[in-house]
Amino acid sequence: MAVERKFIDEGVRKARVEKYLSKELKRAGYGGMDIARTPLGTQVTIFAEKPGIVIGKGGKLVHQLTLDLAQKYGVESPQIEVQQVNNPSFNAQIMAERLANALERGWYFRKAGSSIMRRVMDSGALGCEVVIAGKLTGARARTQKFTEGYIKHCGEPSNTIVEKGYAVAIKKLGVIGVQVKLVPAGAKLPDHFSIIEQEKKRPAQKPGVTPVGDADMEEPALPDEKLGEDQ
């Protein structure tokens, strides 16, 4: 059970690091992270809308994040790299954080959900799904879903193509969870196909005999020969 326990520990550590970074980098437009093992240690790539806030003044914040990952969460020799998100509308985590922030500021849930979905679709996404669950209008919890375009819910494409983001909005009535799924523009869907028209083949030309010089041409008779024949 040593190998299984190792995988479980890695998954738990990654979930704790994800929760810590989303809480600390909320103002920076946190858009997710990626962890990869390297010969020199652990490469942690942070995607953010505002990389300057992640780095901090003189690199103070990123240095503090490195110490916390190594001491509190047991990440071996962490090396943090910050990358800017060029198009936030195609990042599901950033869209989920914006939706949760809008709900906390008092936006009506239907208006907030449809606004986020419309922004994603106007950016050129192939599909978007927004799910809001919690005490939306009364004492009883309910779930509201907004869907437009094409979304995969199962199979390998749901893990490789569909971008997923989750955030929490804390309100007086209770906690509201929001989830955003989207298929970015340019994604190659497995069930997409195109019909290629076949070129029409021209009939092959029959080989012909090409006359060489005047070999096949009839020579005109000489005037004397014609005169002798007449006589």
C-alpha cells in the first residue's frame, strides 16, 4: 500500500496548496496553478491576471509563498513561476471568482450568472456552463444552471478540453457555491469532422500517332507524269 498512499498524499497536498493560493492571491486574479517535479525540486506555475501583485514589492510576496509551501505544506524545494493570463474570459477559475465576487456585492444571481456566461461566449468560446447552488432567494437551498453552446460532461474530453473553475460566495443567508465550465475557442473536439470533396478524375487521353516530317503525306504527281497518264 506504499505506492497508493504516496499518490493519495500527493493529491491531498495539491488540494491544500490550491486552496491556500486561491485564498492568498484572490486580489491578483488567481487563475489556477500547475505542479511538476523536476530534478532540481518542484516547479510551481501560478497563473494570474495581475502577476505584479503575486510577485509583490521587491519579490517579498513570492518569497513568502515559497517559504509557506516548503514549511507548511511539505513541498520539496519549491520554485515559483508566475505567468500572466492573456485572456481572462477563457480562464474558468477567474470567471468563477468574478461571479462569486458579484454575488457578494449584492448582484441578483440570474443577472450575475447570465452576465458571466454572455461574456465568455462573446469572447469566442465554444460552450459555457454556469452552476450556482445555495440559498439564493430564501431559506431553502436551490440550484440554478445556465448553459449555452457545447459542453462535454463525461469521457476524456471532459478532463482535457473543458476548463473548470470553482469559487465560494459568503453571504448573510449562507454560503453559495459557483462553478464555471467552458470550452475555449480553438479546442479540437473528438467528434468534429469535415467532408473533403473528392476531385473528379479526367478520362485518360488515347495515345495518337504523331506524323514525323512528310513521311505520311502523299507526294503530288509531277506535271509530266500527269500528261503521260492522260495520253
